[in-house]
Amino acid sequence: MTITPLSHLHVVECATFVAGPSCGLALAQMGADVVRVDLPGGGSDHLRWPLARSGASLYWSNLNKGKRSVALDYRTPEGHELLVDLATRPGPGAGILVDNLVGRHRVTHEDLLARRADAISVHVLGFPDGRPAVDYTVNAAVGVPGMTGSATSSEPVNHVLPAWDLLTGSTAALGLLAAVGRRDQTGEGSRVEVALADVALSGVGALGWLAEAEQQGDRPQHGNHVYGSFGTSFATADDHRLMVVALTPGQWRALCAVTSTAPVFAALEDALSTDLHHESARYELRETIASILRPWFAARTLEELRGPLDEARVLWSPYRSMREAAADARADQRSVARDVDQPGVGPMLATGNPLRWDGPAPVGDAVASPELGDDTEEVLAESLGLTTHEIGDLLDREVVALAPARRATSRTTTDTRESA
Amino acid sequence: MTITPLSHLHVVECATFVAGPSCGLALAQMGADVVRVDLPGGGSDHLRWPLARSGASLYWSNLNKGKRSVALDYRTPEGHELLVDLATRPGPGAGILVDNLVGRHRVTHEDLLARRADAISVHVLGFPDGRPAVDYTVNAAVGVPGMTGSATSSEPVNHVLPAWDLLTGSTAALGLLAAVGRRDQTGEGSRVEVALADVALSGVGALGWLAEAEQQGDRPQHGNHVYGSFGTSFATADDHRLMVVALTPGQWRALCAVTSTAPVFAALEDALSTDLHHESARYELRETIASILRPWFAARTLEELRGPLDEARVLWSPYRSMREAAADARADQRSVARDVDQPGVGPMLATGNPLRWDGPAPVGDAVASPELGDDTEEVLAESLGLTTHEIGDLLDREVVALAPARRATSRTTTDTRESA
């Protein structure tokens, strides 16, 4: 059974790149009707890498799964009005806009209020004062690359995962649901803003890193070690890499037991007057511990290690390539990943909602993304009550557009216009 | 004005490390009453690094801001009952548990249902089948470290940011609010599970990386370059590092203009029959572009660069240390970071909610964390209606505990017991 707790919500999303679209994705994966509005021809993220062999964007196709697509030129006055109309359509679950628009085409909260007093807008931006920022610049500014990478390096290391983007999207969705709850309770709308730079600052703050830097100074780069405990990477005899972690006393005992090093570490504790059952002691002696354990891992292949590590309940994982991760996800019947038939791409391994509801099945199965303009006619008719004639007129004047596959089957007079 | 859209919610959190506590933190920062339940003496994360000079955990103190703390030994049958009682207390906004408990002390959804048919439980776990996992092992398994770090390296590079933990916490909060909305609409409770491994798989899936790996093969490590566009790090004359990004044609033109390299790139486009206004072309020629731009940055100091880059509207940031990030946050009146007086620590730079509501002020100001057991008496009296005598009895038998500072002022008979 698929549970769709947000099926009463109608959200209009007019946002590019990762943060805004991942907000809409999280909502769509819990059953919300999310209408993504793009310029005809697509926004600046429509052809972002990675690309499929067909040339279609795997990035766009995966960030917009389960949404509906309206192609609409909101740079024209008429298109701008239509966007505001869509975002303020009547109904208790409607009147909600997520956007990251900037400049003169922006739909402001006041634009929405003029049509609907209880409108909810969630505006995603770079800095809270409106200056642009992206994950890469925000991460550099907030000090994380300077803590990442080898202890022998003096260069900052960017993470490739757009972590702040994804977290901003999730935070935006959280704000949106809180605003919906507030409206349900009080009747009031909300103007919510969420800036990448705030999310990053709040994120490192929540981990205690700002306070640490002020009180203890900057934490140096420390390679693949887990900070404040024991965990690091080891090479196997067949040149695989493993991440092995011992956060708790039980995990540490398991690691000592499987490697038969308990007597070594007991003698070391005596010699150095320390107690390695404390994770802080393990962190301080991380290089020593790693050096003692390294030959054991280096003498065994990954397949030789797998059984003993699992049986001893060591907390570990092989480092897998993305291709291996994809293959394993495909082989796992209970995985959140599955093949979908993506228009313009073909079969594509896609993921659903990570929340599992009332049992082992994922709440929202992986589904395909729309093609640009797939739902233009349907949404304009259903949300705004436009007639076939009115939609045909908007198509004529290129205020709105249809997906290529829709042009042939359009209920409007598109056919005659295209042959004119 | 501080807006607290979740002030009608009463959440019991019994969770350690980052994911569960950051779920409760997000809710507390929007006004929810979050009661964190810990073992007397603290859970396994109570003394996690980083530490303050006083020895208190800056990690714990920052992940539990604005919550209330109950110290309760849920390993005893009586303590377990009290935890279930707290999580199922009556009221439309109560009956909500967030936990990451494992093993025989776990509070199951069925435990809650026995007391409250519409209970909501949000259970955070490693793998969806219950096997343990942490951010470091999940990240290794999902292929990200193999894409991170220098193009000349063959070693995987762990990110230091526990990105999947933070995203799991935010996703858990999102599931919780969706479940509350569902209960408000239908009267039904929900059992929600969120596994770190699912969040990571769903995260790389949303970016199109699983589909990419299957269709294009594994993406190699590519250093600090932005994938699929142009962006990389440059060194300045005074040995600072900058992250400079040109995602859009406008950002690319700005970068060419300020560095006076437009004619160089125009000639290069002719020579190589390419068009660098396409971001994919910029990515393919990233090393060439970086080599042409590098001497311009290397000839100037950070302070010499700042004005021209900003005036030209280049998208860039200096790489800052965490200490510099903290100092800048402290200097910014509108920042989400501010000093709080943290018990056991003293003044501490802490962050509030990144969501800004109805204006420029952050919605939830930074506040201090409780000390362990600060609210034990108050919560037991208020939520469960226990009398002073009953609480005193629980204290006597060490089923519950108070914070040290509370022992002197306790309304119970603690004083006489302690002198007995």
C-alpha cells in the first residue's frame, strides 16, 4: 500500500538547480500535487549534467520525478499573471509557491497576497540579503573544505555532494509543511525564506563546529579518520578499500576480537596509561591504532574479510563505486531504487521516497519525471478553468507551450496553427 | 517577532548521535515542545567531541538547543513504562515519538498503540532492515568518496560533514509533520521509519548519479572542479584560496570581463571550434580555462581581488576557516548565529533556525541546551500528573534523575534522601 499523506496539497514550484526542486520532490514523493513551472524550452538547469546517452539530463529527470510540468513564459506580463494565478488557485491545500526566482520576473509574496490573503510562499535564495550563492561557494565560506582531505595537504577539498543544496531543499519542505499547519490552525498564510548560506551556517553550528573553532581553534584536516572516535579506511589484499568504525565500546571490542589484537591494545594501554574503551583516547591514538590494524586487513581479500567482520558485528562498509551502489540497489527487492521508463531517456534507475510508512515498503515508489510542458493544458484547464480556446490562444502567442509529444494530441487548435 | 508555527506539538525524542537529535532540533526551532529523554548520566553521545574547555560536549550542547531534558532509565521496566507514557500523553499535538533505540529496550510502535491508537512514531535507523550504519559507512557504500578529491588520487576521500545524518534528521522531521497533518485530517496515527542508507541512496538518486553510473560508467575524481560546468579553486598572491564559479552564461561573461580574458577565450573558441557559453564546453575545457585564469588570481591579494570580483558580479567566495566563518557570523547582526549562555560551557556561539519567517529575522533565535535532567520533575508532573511524592520515589529508586543544579532546589524530598 502506498500512503500519500500530502495528497491534499497543491504546490506550484518555479525553481531551478537542486534546492528548490528537491523541496518539491520530497513533497511529490509523499503524494502532493507539485506543478513545476518552467520557461518554454526549459530553465537554466534543463540540460545539466549528468546526461543520458540520448542527451536528456539525468539530473533534471531525477529531481522532478512525479511532478507535473507546465511550460509558461513568466517573463511576459501575461505569463507572470498566469503563474500568480496558478500559485493562488482556490482550495484549502492550494495557494502555495516554492521559487528561487530573482530579478524583475520574481513573483513576490505581495503578488500572491493580492489574490489570496492566506498564501504561502517559500523562497529559496543564496544569501539572506538576496546575493547569489551556490553550494560550492557556501561550503567554501563556511569552512568545511579546509577540514576535509588528507592531513598532509594544505589545499581545501570540496565535497562533490551538494549537501547544503539537498539540506536546503529538505528544510524548505519542512518550512512549507509548518506553514501549512499554521494556516490550518489559524487561517494565516506565511512568507518563508530559506537561504543556502543560513542552512550551512546553522548546519555547522548544530554540530558544535562554530563554538569549537572559537574555543579550540581550527580543526586541521585529518584524512579519512572519524573525528573524536575511531574510524578510518583500510586497504585489502585485493586493493579494495574499507571504512571501519568503532564509535561504541562494543564496536571497539568487536574490532579487537576479529583482528586478534586485544592483547596488543591491552599492553599498549598499560604502556601509555590510557583506556581505549574511551572514544576520545581512540581518536588521540588513531594513527597508532590504524597502523596496528592495517597489516591484518592488507593480508586478506574483501571476500575473506566480509564474513568475519559481519560475524563479529564490526561496523564497516566497503567503499563502493557508484556503479556498484547502483547494481546493489537494483538487486535489492526492498530498495528505494527501481527502474522507471523515463520519457526522453528510456529505462532509468530512479529512487523513491526514503521514508517508509507503516511497514517495509517505501511510501512513494520511484516514478518518472514529466517532459517539459507535459501537463500545460491539463493544469491550465483544471486549476484556472481555462477553455480549450483560451489555451489555444496562449499557445498561439507563445505564452505557454506543450511537450512535443502533446502537440499532436492537443485538444486545442495546435495542429492547424502549426501548419499555418 | 518570533513565529512558532509548531508550538502546538509535543514531541518526545529518545535518540542519539546526529540524525534523530537534529530532527528534534528542527522542530524545537519552530516552537515545538521537544522533550529529550536520556539515560541518567547521558547516552552514548553525551560527551562526544568537540568539547568545550570545561569538558562539556559542544556537539551535544548544540544539537539539543531549546529542548527540555528528562533523565530516565528506560532500561528498567518502570522507566520503559514512563517513556511510553510520555510518548503517548493525551492531547491533539502530543503522542509523537522520535527514536533510534535498538535491541530489547526499544519502544515499538505497538507499545505506543497499546496506549494511544493514533500515536505517531518516527524511527531512525541505519539500514532499513535494522542493521547498524553510520554516516561514514553509508557514504562509503553509496559511492561518494570515490568521486571526491584530487583527480590524481586513487584513494577515496571521506567528507567530514555528516551530510547524510543531517539530511536524515531533516527528512525525519518532514515525515513527522506529514504524519501530524495526516492525523489532523484522518485521525490516523503513523509508523514512519527513516534509514540513513535509504536517505543516501535516494539522495544520489535524486541527483541522477545512479542513472549516470549505469549509463556512463563511474565518474572519476575531479578535484575541486564543479561537475558539468565551470568552477574551481584559485590561489591568490597572499596564499588565500578562492572558489570561483561560472554556471550561467552571465557568470561566465563576468569572469572573462574582470580577468580581461574575453579575447583569449574568443580565440580559443575559434581554434577549438567550441562555444564556451555552453557550460558543458566549459566543463570539458576546465583545466585549460583554469590554467588561463590562474596567473591573474596569483598576481593579486585577496583584498585586491574582492572589489573587482564583486563589482563584476562574479560568483565566488574565499575559502574561510571555521574560525573565520564564526567571526563573520558573529559580526553580522542578521546572522542566524549568536552567543548564548550555555550551562556547563559558558558563552557559546550557537545557531538558530535557518528559516526566516515573514521578514528578515530568523524565526527561531539561537538558545541554550538544557543540562541533562533539567526538566525531569517539570515534565513528569505536567505530562503525566505525577505528584512530588511519586517523583521523589522514582528519584530514590534511580529510575529518573535530576540535573546537578536542580538537586538543591528540587520540590521533592531529595535533600533529605541525599543526606541519608
